[in-house]
Amino acid sequence: MRLTDVVAVVGGFPVLAGATLTVERGEIVLLQGPNGAGKTSLLRLCAGLLAVERGTAEVLGHDLSVDRTSVRRHVGLLGHSNGLYADLTVADNVRFWGATVGASQDEVSAAMERMGLAARLAHVRVARLSAGQRRRTALACLVARRAGLWLLDEPHAGLDATGRDELDATLREAAASGATVLVASHELERAGSLATRTVEVAGGQVR
């Protein structure tokens, strides 16, 4: 993944103002910085959700200046919103998101097992889950998607100690298998111990 002097604009405001960042496969990179620094915008741009106004952005071999739609199939984005369907069960949600990349039922089941959802919670509707259980479900959806690039915004929020440990182990396994991981977090001790390196985002730039 390579971003060079990237500018992105939302509502006439440059949320990214010349951001440059290179991340190799297998890296876990922590993005740190104050609220409004551009961390979330950086993740959304890498997911193909923000247009590149100027500069160059290549993500998983896709030139986002030319086509920012095709990359979305290969990226897993977990933001502050979990992106779940509240009226569906845990299993239905994981199955739905897994189906977008052709995941098998075995892969869906393994993703749920990985995040501690396979037993009593599998057939519970998301609307009835606690905040932590919803976060686990969203992470299971991400595991099932087999993303080449993981983009996580405050991923530990709402998780208990066991869930945090399971998430960290999952991210290390993903990186070890060749995925690239970007984590935006204010929990610097937790995320810092997970990351292979840390970069600072400020004023829409990477420093």
C-alpha cells in the first residue's frame, strides 16, 4: 500500500492534506493522533470510500485515482459503526458478509468460533446483543471476509479483556498470513504492543 501526497476533501474541507504512507504486507501499523487529525479519513480512503483529489494512492494493486470501487472486495473496514443488520442473527450477519467474498460455511463457522460466537450467541438477533457482543460479531464478519487489508478504527472499544486478547491474536495471525493491518487507536499501550510500527497523523498528514 502506497499513498503519496494524497489530498481528500469532504464538504469542501481537506480531511487529508498531502498524506504520504507506505505499508508493506504483514505489517501492523498503529495510526495515532488527536481527534480530527485525519486517521478515520485515511482508513476510509484506503477502503475506497473517499475520492483521491490529488496525489496517488495504490492499495492492493488498485489505483484509487482511477478506480476506487474494485478494491472494496479485498478490504475489511471496521469503524465506529459495526455495520451489522440488527434484525438478523449473529450467524446470518457473518454468513452475509462472508458471502460477499465467497466464504464457505466452514469459514463462516471458523470466524464465529474465533470470536467466541459459535455456541449460544449464533442464533441471537444482533438487536439483543450487548455492545461487546456486537463488536465481536463485526470482527467475525471481518475474519470471514479474508481481507488483504484490515482497516480498524478503535477496534478494542466495547470488548472485554478476553475479547481484546482474541482480537490481538486474530490480527497477528492475519498479518502473519500476509495481510496488511492499519489500526487507529487512542489506546496506545494496547495497540502499541500489537503494532510493528507507529505513525502519527496530524493535520491530515502522516508524520
